Amino acid sequence: MEVIEKALTIALQAPSGSNRQEWQWLVVTDPAQRARIGELYQRACRSYLDSSGAAGKLFADDPARAAVQQRVGSSVEYLADRMGDVPVLVIPCLRTRRAELPAGNQAGLWASLLPAAWSFMLAARSLGLGTAWTTLHLAYEREAAEVLGLPGNVHQAALIPTAYYTGDSFKPAKRQPLSDVLHVDRW
């Protein structure tokens, strides 16, 4: 917990719209609670993997991309089978004035939390912890909120499994070249 708190302290240095800092952080370590959240994640994962977009089905015309998506699907399934066993689940949340999300600029609203969540993940990595950004459990957001005892005006942004990693295989992810996605001054 000391390492998690250190990473969260660093995360709180992230920007927040109008400096409101409406973020809340739920750290789940209780085995029964983790198991219940893991069950919701696994149920959502099964639905996702059965969908047409998972495991490379959308990329049938691009064998290289389909192979990558197959590996991603396997990784997603592996995590789903173990989510409830991960020692720490971090759930970044956003507190609003009402149970309903406010109308209007959702990008601005969530931008007051997501940089902090990403900062947590970077800080955790620098402290020897591995994390993953997941959101599949949000298909059952209300059920997860009940399990976690969240007030109606607290909204989950992600589920970040956190643990000491094993091995030494961290490396930069293969991405498309910057030149394929960069536009300067105009599209």
C-alpha cells in the first residue's frame, strides 16, 4: 500500500480542469472485493471477445493486423481469467454534483481525471509495478458501484490492475510511424 500511495501522490500532480480536483481513488485490496470485480470484468470480457471486433475479426483483410489483434485478444482473455487475483485494483473515479453526468463537454470533464490516472500508471511503473488500463468492467458499472459502495455521484473511469511485474520483457509497443499520424498547421 505504501508504494501505491506514493504513485497516487505523484498522480495528484496532474492537471485538473479549473484546478477542481474532483478525482477520487478507490484502491481495492480485499480478496473478496477483488474477486467480485474480477467476475464482472470476466463477464464483460467474454462478451467483448465474442463480438465481431475482438481477436482480429475486423482485420480479416489485413493478416498482419489480424495476428496482432489475435495476440491482444489472448492477452485480454488471460487478464480476464486472473483479474480477481491481481493484488491491487485501482479505480480512478470522478465525483460530480449529481448522479447523472452533466451535459456538455464530456472531454473536458474526463480530462480532469484521465491525466492523473495515466500519471499513476507511469509513477507505478517507475516504482517497479506493472499496470494495465482497462474499462471492460464499465459494461457493468452499476453492479461494480454496488460492490464497491460508491455513492451515486461517483463515476468510474477505469480499472487499473496493479502488481509487481515478473520478468524483464517491458519494451516500447510497436506503433505506426509518427509521420503517418502527424499533421502540422493543417490536415
